[in-house]
Amino acid sequence: MKQQTFSSLQTNWKYRYCHGGTLRKSSKGRRARPLSSKEPIHLVFKVNKTAVRGGLRTPRTFSLINSLLKKYSRKFYVRVEQHSIQNDHIHILLRGGKRSQMQSFFRVLAGQFAQRLTDTFDTKHEGEKIWKHRPFSRVVKGYRPYRIVRDYIQLNEREAQGRPYSKSRLRGLTQEQLTELWS
């Protein structure tokens, strides 16, 4: 009888390993950020398009993001396996050690990028917010989801470099498309 009462509870197992982004607006994303020192983490920073002129692919902004990623991944002992910078968002696949170091990496990377982009080190930024949402993170459990995320980030990078966009791109790629994607 007691076990049956627990089965009627609404749990969000689908979002157990996710945090941030648009989930923050609902009750699903309002708990501690799930982080793992063993599994990779897919991290997405979504930028407000009106706050950043020209997007994130402009040469100055692109090199700024790359240098900040390299600098703070070394400082906080986080290994960035793969990243893709789009016009309005950044995908990062990373692995980290301690939870506190990964949290510091997320916080410092977002803060430093916003400060350097708006040139507001000493004063408060008066314009629109740089980030649209809090960073979305998801712990990637298993090899198959890892491959899917890895291929998705690679596909995003190729599309940012000029590969034609296809609506059916997320339904799965053939083996020939995968070899073309990674070549």
C-alpha cells in the first residue's frame, strides 16, 4: 500500500540530469545543478541577440571566447573536449574534476565574457543583459548519448562554417554523412 502511494508522485526523471536554460522558468530546473566528475557535461550558453551586435562569430568576439575558454579551463582544471560557437549560443562538451571547480568555471566564464564584451570591469552594465538564460547543462550518461552530443556539436560547428542547414538533421545521420561531418 505504501509503495503505491509513491508511484502516483510526479517526478521529473527526464530532467534529472539537466539544469538551467528554459527549465529554470518551471519547477523542473530549480534544484542543484547536477554535475559529475566522471561523465562528460554538455553546456550551452545562450546570448541575447539584441545585446551583442553582430553575434558571437565576429572575429573579435570569436577570438575572445576561444581565449577565455582556454584560459579558464586551465585555471579550473576542466578539460574542454569540444566546443562550437554559433551566432547566438555556445555549445561546450567538457569534463571536470571537482564540483566546485566546474561551478567556478561556469560562473567565471560567463562573467568574464560579459564584462569583456561590454567593457564594464569597474562599472555596472546599464544596457540589456548579455545572457538570455542561465547556462543549460546536462550530464551525458552512457556512450550512445555521448556520441549523439558530440556529433550534434560537430554538426553545429560545420553549419556555422557554411554547411547547409537541414530540418531533418536531428533525425539521425547516415554513416556517409557522419564521415563527411568529421572529415
